[in-house]
Amino acid sequence: MDEQIELWHERLGHMNFRDLRTLGKFNCVRGLPKLGKKANGICGPCQQGKQTKSMHKKGKYLTTKEPLELLHMDLMGPMQTESLGGKRYIFVCVDDFSRFTWTYFLREKSETFDKFKMLCTKLQNEMNSNIRSIKRIRSDHGREFENATFETFCNGLGISHEFSAPRTPQQNGVVERKNRVLQEMARVMLLSNNVPRNLWAEAINTACYIGNRVFLRPGTRNTSYELWKGKRPNVSYFHTFGSKCYILNDRDQLGKFDAKSDEGILLAMP
């Protein structure tokens, strides 16, 4: 496999080679060098970590006209292994228009509402509440979403809450697919560099960060980042998750011949 293609394949969360070349061909991101046309060989972690079952066909065209018009929400978990911070669940929210995604990590399902309020405040500040506000949200009928506290909060902000039909995950397919993609990316990144499994939250968080900047919105040649922020993302500073790194030790009293840095592994983008 071409070394440069392999390097960027790993840096971008083991993105498939076709989409990787599309990013460069149409200049969708900044900082990605020109890559070769062919990728020979097989990526072992991708073979181990990515699912192969066929999925429901995804929509190709935009169904909303602006950010915050519709947010898709879901809760993943409980995970078999607690994260380093003792978390077991992941609250995932996807903007329908841009497909920009946010993830929050929870100890208990009961924390979902507080994370949603936190997200609402963040989004209103980011998008300027005087211009745009959340119009609709869509979730399943889980008790963490369908309750009086959630309903009162949404009614107070004029947010319409839509629910998918019971046992019909396809109706909330946007976030269901995003869950699968995040899990696959995180699994492969953990396998690739033998990162401890209790660092899955860091892997999911990095997968979300990368995905927002490199995945193209179906039906467009724009990344989620560009549709949300209005500018092309820069990926020139990306490094491989789980790769070896060195941290300057400027706290301890070091001897003249002691090492000046500590060895670690990269768990987030710089």
C-alpha cells in the first residue's frame, strides 16, 4: 500500500480509500496532499473492525434547508466496559441539514436531559439565537427522551418533538447510521494501535471530530463542517489516534541527564 495513502487512511479514522480520494479530488478540505490513485494491499484493522452486513439505503438528497431545522437524537449503551471516566452511555445528536454531530458521555441514562440542555445552550450560542433556533428534534420512545421534563423544556422553547415508531429504527435512520459509523471508526482505531478498551470514549470522541471534518453530506460535495461553519476544514494537523507521542515534563525537578519528556499515546487531535 502506498505509504502516504496509508498514513492519511489512518489519520482520518481509517476512512475508505474511495472517499479519501474524493476529498482530495474536489478540494473539499484544506491540508490534504495529493494522493495516488491506487491503494494496494489490505488494512488489517479495517477487516477486523468494520461490519459487512448490508444496511438500509440512505437518503441522497437534502430534506432540510438550514442548520437546526431538525436534530436527530439517540442514546447508545450501556457499553460492556466502563470508560476511563466511568461512563457507560453515549448521547448522540446529528443536525439533519449538515450532518454535523455531537457526542456526550453519560454514567446513567438519567443524565440525558441535562446533556440535551447543555447542547441546546451551545448550539444557540454558536448559531446566534437571534437568527436561528432549534425547530424540531427526533428520537425514539426511550424514557430518557419521552418524559414530562423533556416535554416541558421543548414546549418552552417552541421545539417540536417527533418520535419514531416503536421497533422501527429506520425512522430514526440518520442517527442510527451515525451510531454505526462512530462505533466502527472507534473499534478500528482501538484495534489499529492496541489501545486499551477502556479508552473507547476517547476513540468515539475522536471519530466524531474526524467525521465532522471529512465526511461529505450525501447529495453534496461539502463536508459537515463546511455546511455548519461556512468554511472548509483544515486537516493538515491530524495525527493517527493511538500513535506514540512525547509530552514535555516541565513540572518535576529533573537531573541534568534525566529525560525531558514522558512517553504517551495520542488520544485526541492537537
